Amino acid sequence: MTDAEQIRAIKSQTLAMLAELTARPKPTYYVDGQTVAWNEYLGRLQATIDWCDRKLAGEEPFEFASHGLHLTGGPCCPWAQSCGGTKRVRSRR
């Protein structure tokens, strides 16, 4: 299993836990001097999901459009004379 697959599995499991807990919300309560704070727990689950999203975003290839003005077809990009400054660039992080 790759890192990305493991992160997707963690996210999926955490989303399932979050859905289950929000379907049947529980109050904060105290047992034998210990606090069970469900809002804090839900916040930690959301933080885990956010972490997974950030990690997965770093694993995915990205694409962006680059537009530029080539006055003389100079050395600013190798496609300067043929693309008119609208060459699409694909890259990996």
C-alpha cells in the first residue's frame, strides 16, 4: 500500500467516525474525575481530515496555465516564438 493509499484510508475511516458521531451527538460529561468532551474529539477528527487533505494535495500532480508576454521571443521560455505566451505547464511537486 502506498503512502497516498494509506492516507486515503485514514481519511475515509475518520470521515466515517465523524459521520457516526455527528448523527448521534453526545454531551460533554464527567466520569470518575475525567472529562469526556465530544466537541474537542470532533475537532481532533476534523484536524485529522485536514491533515490528510494537505498530505494528499502534495501527492497529486498539478497543472496551471501560464500566460506571458513575449516582446522579442527572448529567452524567457523555450516556446516563446511558437506559443504566444499561452503554453500550459504540467509538473509534479
